[in-house]
Amino acid sequence: QSQLVESGGGSVQPGGSLRLSCAVSGLSLNYYIIGWFRQAPGKEREGVACISVSDTSSYTEDYVKGRFTIFRDIAKNTVYLQMNSLKPEDTAVYYCAADRTSAYYYCSTNEAEYDYWGQGTQVTVSS
């Protein structure tokens, strides 16, 4: 059974850091791209970052570029989102998602492309 489980969320002050984990089971990161998405209260879900099957290609959206980093541990079949210099506007439920692809260097932050989703983890940035 395919499953994605996020963890690592919590409450942090502005300027702080968190590392989110997305533990993947039933799917191999050798065949699936992973994306991170977030949904703030009253807003639509938006893409944050993604990582390709090759692990050498990743993408982060402009609004988190330079602060967030996506990376993975293939041995643990886990993808991480390191979030630094957090801002109140980063407050949201964060989701990871998986999509099978044959393109080795491709990834996407378009949520319509993703078939498997985790349950989400809450991140709150507040003083």
C-alpha cells in the first residue's frame, strides 16, 4: 500500500527553522518525483518545492527560494524540506505528494500532476 507520511511540523518564532520529513512507503523514489505543497487558512494550496528522480534536479518557488531546501535520503525513502528564516506568511499545512514519471530530471510544483498525497503537517510561525 502506497503511503506518504509527513512529520516535523510545529510552532516556531519568525526567523526560526524547521525540517519537515516525508516518509514514503510502497513507492520507490527511483521512479517517483516528490513535491511539497502548502495550504494557508483561507487560501488555495500552492506548490513549494519538488525534487526529481535523478536527485540532481530540484526546484523551489520564488517565495521560498533561498530559505527552503528540498533534499532526499534514498536509503530511507524519505524526502525533506529544510525551512530556514521562517516568516509568519509561511504558516500553513504542509503536504508532500508523489507522482510517477519516466523523465529522469523532471519535477513539478503543479499539484494536478500528483497522484499520492500525505495527510499534512501544521507549521505555525508566530511571535
